[in-house]
Amino acid sequence: MYDLLDRALRFVVRTGNLHVTDPGGKIHRYGDGKGAPAGFAVKTAAAARRIALDADLYIGECYMDGSLEITEGTLAGVVALLMAN
């Protein structure tokens, strides 16, 4: 189910340096690679689906329930990168 989130991030993230680890452990890179890196790991397929469908709501919820873990930078940095796109 990571494919849906992958498509969404490829469409949205054009600038910046975002690294996302999928539930299988594979790292995906988004953006133009410029700027400070920000990254997170999605622990479950359900979390990937929820974030893809409504990132504004579910990034915070998944972070709080542990199904999203910040791997590079801070939560604020990840949100700032996404909002800049």
C-alpha cells in the first residue's frame, strides 16, 4: 500500500530533501535534494494509506501513535518541507 503514498509524495514534493522509509525498510527520496534533509519512517501499510489520503490530519496522528517515526531532522522540519511544496 506504500504505492499510494509514493505517488502522492512524487507529485507534491518538488523541492527540498525528503527521505521516507516504507514499511518494508526501503528508503525513498523526494525533492531536488537541496536543503537540510528531513525524513520519516512509515511503520505500517495502514499508516502509509492514511497519510496519503489526508496528510494534514494523519502525519500528526501517526506520529503520536508510533506508526510514523522521524528519522532525520524534526517533526517540524518534515512539516515545513511538506508545506513549502
